[in-house]
Amino acid sequence: MIKVGINGFGRIGRLALRICQLPAYKDKIKVVAINSRADMESHALLFEHDSTYGKFSGTVAVEEDHIRVNSEKITVFREDDPANIPWNSVSVDIVLECTGKFTKKEQAALHLENDVKKVIISSPSKGCGTYVIGVNHEKWLETKENVLSCASCTTNCLAPVAAVLEKEFGIEKGFMTTIHAITNDQNIIDNSHKKDLRRARTASVNIIPTTTGAAIAVGKVIPSLAGKLTGIAMRVPVPTVSVVDLVCTLRQNVTAEEVNEKFVASANEYLGVTVKPLVSSDFIGNHHSAIVDLLSTQVIGDNMVKVLAWYDNEYGYACRLIDLAVFVGENL
């Protein structure tokens, strides 16, 4: 049994714990501790009652220095410095760094000082390897580095889609737009923003253009695509589920039917396809990294292709985070 600690009990941290309670994971991985500055009552309530995913189906209780989820005791720490979190007191093997704050390798590595074996950062990171389940995760076995990144939710969607196009037809260059659900780095009313004047505006009533490094990051996951993709994000007022719009020039002439055939043939537990005329809310709680919308595939000029792929940027990403933790834990 892989023992996990979660640093940062926000959207991804809470969903990661929910996913660990599913039958497919319950016998493989166990969350034994969380570290967050909030009080335990807040942890318990926000975990049990989710505005997007509904009420947790199991039981949740607050008991002294821990919360109990179903029958499992989860110790709660409230340390600001990763080096001071006593993960060793509950024998944590892997820390999921989910604060969004300690994203640099040297910062996340502070968890290792308390007998933690590996740290997985739930965001893009500088200085460590980036791994996307179903695309390049087995490359980690070559180094077994102690600190690694699970990339971003958008890279986890884009990479498997781009991998199919690159393998089957070859990509010359491309541009990605992610029409992305709101996140907590936006404002609920107009106010100042430390990074982006557009994200300073009210999230619930605006379409907000902003930056994303997801397309460039694909080059870290698929080296043959380094420097060939770039992109932009458009934040829209939905609580979750986003869609990647990838337009690229291929090395071969193709038809939309040929492109779709390759996606159908490549479909697996991470890359899905749909032929139904669905909308974003239909994908809430979907576990795939990407679901290619086959009805929307288009080709112009023989080799320029447009592909749409849906993804639940919260739940689907949290599934991949746990998948990566299981993979690393089984290969310590």
C-alpha cells in the first residue's frame, strides 16, 4: 500500500482524496495525512460537500488531530514550511505538492527532509522532469528522480492528442487555444491582480484571454514537438470542464475521416472519443485526460487539421495525478 501525504487541500487535493476512495484505487494507495493552513472543520465540510461534484458518498468526521474518511484516519498538519511537515510521523512515501506555491524543484524537495521518498508537483515545474500518464510516464523509470511534475491539466489533455497526430501523420507546427473553466487565480469581482490585468476582472461575467504554457510544455513530454506548438487560454464562466482547440499543419495530406479513425484506434483509459453532440457539462466527472470530439474534426487545404478535445480540468487531472503516484509508488 502506497502511503501519500497531500500538501495543499484545495480543489485538486480534495479531489485526489476522493479518487483514492474509489474501488479502482483503494487497494493501491492511501492518503494518510494532509497539510493545510485551514482548520479541520473546513477540510471536512469542503471535502464532503462540493459545489461541482456533489456530496461525497462516504462518511466524513472530525476527530481530535485528524479527520476520518470512511474508516481511514487522515492526520492533519498545519505547517507553512514544507521542511517542517512531520510526514515521517505517519510514514508517508509520496507527497503530492498541491499548493500551487512550491512549484520549483528546490522548494518541493524540502519535503524529502522528512523521510519522504518522492514528491509529485501538481502543476508545471522548472528544474524537474515532466510526466504525462499515457504519453511519457515510463521515461521516469530511467532516472527515478525524487521530484517530478505531473504537468498541467491542459498539457495532460493536449499531449495525448498531439501524440496521436505526431505518430500517425507528423506535426509541422500548430496553435492551441484552451477554452478554460474559471480557476481560483481569477477575481470574483473587479479588483487588482498581481499578474494579469485581464484576470483582475469579474470571472463570472467575462470571457478572459490569458496566457498558458501548456502547448510549449508539450515539448518537454514529446521532444519531437519542442518549439512547434504555442497557444493561448480563454477563461470562460463555467465551474469546470474545458476544451482544447488544436489547429496544426501536418506532414501528410489527410481527411477528417482518416484523422478520426486514428483517434478511435488510439482510444484508451486516458484518451477518449465521442461521436455524440455533447456540451461541457456532460463531461463533469469524466476521468479521461482528453475526449476527442469527433464531430468537430475539420481539415482544410489537405494538411491543416482542427481537433477539439474536452477535459475535466479538475477531476480528470486529479485522476492522472493519482495514476502517476501509483505508478511511481509501485516502482520505488
